[in-house]
Amino acid sequence: MTIAGTIEVKRKYESVHHNYQISLFWLSFRYAIFGIADMFTLVGLMEFFYKEAPTGMRSLSTSFSWLSLSVGYFLSSAFVELIGVVTRKASKSKTGWLDGIDMNKNHPELFYWFLAILSLLNVANYVFWAKCVAVPGFLLPEGALVPGDTLLTQPIPEHALTVNPIPKGVPKEGLPLLAL
């Protein structure tokens, strides 16, 4: 959003002070970054829902990633409308940041800066909650206990460590993986 805000400030300055229209190519940076961010977000969501769900619910949980994406798009539309209503009431001219056809009289750069601040708060919220989650084997010191682990207070009996041989006549292909 900071890139979008910076480009919009540059576009408005060139248009108002020099009567020069900057190239449409400058929008490609913003859309490329948004596309890459959406790609990484969707892949991460699908991987999270697939790994954390029980085997029988994996297709349902991956559909939650699509559901969350669609709800996010719907809420962003409502959010744009809410920003328009609030800025119309708050401004002296009674025009919102995104009202009208003339982009030089509107203030989309303020909208972009507001979204950048909101995104920064979102990252801070994510980091706060991510620190509360302990994932076994991921960024944890060796031997660290995570919630749900049990601490063995007694030694493991010797007979529990022995491996039972495969009975004669049973092909290895027919055994489950854990029995090998």
C-alpha cells in the first residue's frame, strides 16, 4: 500500500503541477505486488488448512481457504463503502476520499496510506498471535516441551524397544508400513 500511495502522490503532482499524465505502466508495480501477496497468502492458507485438518476433513478445510478469501473480498467492498461514508461526513467539502470522477480532486493516496497503516497493524496482530503458537519441530529448541506433550517420568521398558520379526509366509508388501 505504501507503493500505491507513493505512486498516487507522484501521479497527482505531475498531473496538477505539470499537466503531465504518467504512464499506466506505473500501476503494474502495485498490481504485481498484490498478485504475489495473494499467491503466497492462498498457498499458505491451503497448506495450513491441509496440514492441520484431520484426514477426513481435508477437502472441507481447504474449502475454508477459498471461503476466507471470498469473505475478505466482500468485506473489502464494504470497507471501501464505509470509508466513503465516514470521509464524506468528516470533510468540510462533504466529498469523500473516493467520490467523483476527477481523480485529481479525490484523495485515493489518503486511502492507500490508511490501508498501509491498517496492514501494519495487521502484521503486528499476526506476530503477536504467532508467538503464542508453538509448532513441534519448527523453530523450537531440541527437547522443548509444547502444549499437549507428556513428560516421561519413568524409563521405557526394555521389551518395548524390541522389534518383532515378521512371521514366515507373510509377504512384506501385505504388511502395513508401521509393522515393517
